[in-house]
Amino acid sequence: MIIRLAVKDLRFSYHSKEVLRDFSLDVADGQIVSIVGPNGSGKSTLIKCIDRLLVPSSGKILVDRQDMMTMGRMELARMIAYVPQNSLRVFPNSVFDVVLMGRRPHLGWTGGKRDEQVVWEMLQLLGIENLALSVFSELSGGQQQKVLIARALAQETGVILLDEPTSNLDIWHQIDVMEILRNLVRKRDLTAIIAIHDLNMAARYSDSIVMMKKGKVVAAGKPDAVMTVENLESVYGIRATVRVAEEIPYIIPLTRILPKTG
């Protein structure tokens, strides 16, 4: 098994509040790894540290065995692509131009025929070539999310990071986005790391899941090993029923567990 991304003993704090504590993770080629946990557990912070939008106080992040902190920004962008949590609705650009931005790490701002070809390939891959001349800021949330994924894929990296890619999407677009990601990861040997709240989406589409609480790993492994009644109770504070079919767990929340008083 070839490890594409390795996170070793990562720590990060916002001022005096520690968010990540000795976080470690190894991710191989051709896998979708979902990071799950309650609000404030450090999911988005981890994604931003891997993309170097945030700088950890200690620890290492290795991409293809190279220390990420020794790389220049353009070199890193040729290895890791990032899809943010919120769509950048302020963009007045056309969809084609937004996706073309993903080519910047390869050939600078002036695009050539190869860059245009890659953009069209990504638009067709996600089934949005008909939107090429549309204004990005005028698209629906689901369409914008596909455009941002197309932009990340146009970078032609080995690792893609996604921060809540299904947030604010209806169920049809959630399934569509996750199906596209799964197919791309398998066909292109990509490594995808997804911070996600929807436990059933994570369980259905992930090769492995990392469950976090207060900046630490509570459980990690295959979905059916992580999504247990005990883990849901200790991490999320809920009682739930978990049914497993073909190694895919399905979580049915029942009730929250109220803290004891007195």
C-alpha cells in the first residue's frame, strides 16, 4: 500500500484554545477518507492545515513523502487541491474561467491549448459543460459545488481536500456530488479527504472514516467498525440504531443524551 498523505502528531491552536492534539493519519492512493465529528471537533481546521491555509504549531504533513512545509506554494498546489466549504458567490467570472484558475500552478495565468482542453474535460466529466459561459455567482449551490470540484480536478493533483462538499445541498445534489467523487477517486487513483457532517453519506461513500472529538481521533477504520452505537453515544451524545447491510452502516438517530445534573 502506497501512502499518499501522512499526518504526524499535528497540533494547532487558535490563540489559547488548542483545536488539534497529536493528530496522526495515513491515507493511501485511491481512497476516500471522511473526517467526522461534532461541531468544534477540528475537522475543517485539519483540512486547512493540510492545505497550509493554517500553520500547525507542531507536527508534520507529508505528501508523497515530502515535507509539506518545505514546499513553495505553487509546488504544493500541484500536489494538493482544495474545495472550500462555502461557494465563492462573489466571483463575477464565467464558469469556464473559474475552472481555468485550477491550471495556474502548472502554467501561470496565461492559458494554452492544453489548459483549455483540461477545463473542457473536467466540465464534461461533471456534466456541466453547458454552463461554461454562465456567470458563476448566478448558479445554484449544487452547480457551484460542481464547478469548484471541476476547478480542483483541473489542478491535476494526487490529493483533493473537500470541506463539507454536501452542505446546503438538497439530497439529489448530495448523492450526485458524492457519486462523482467516488467514481473519480477510483478511476484516477486520487486520494480524497472529506470533512463532512452527514454520517450516512460518509458511511456509504467512504473507504475509511476518522471520527474526531475535541481535536483527537476517537476511532478510525472501515465505516462499519467506526459507526457503532457506542461511538455515536460517546462522541455525539446521542442514542442511535445502527443497521449494517453489505458492510455499509445506516445510522438512525433516536434521541440525544442529556447531561446529568445534581
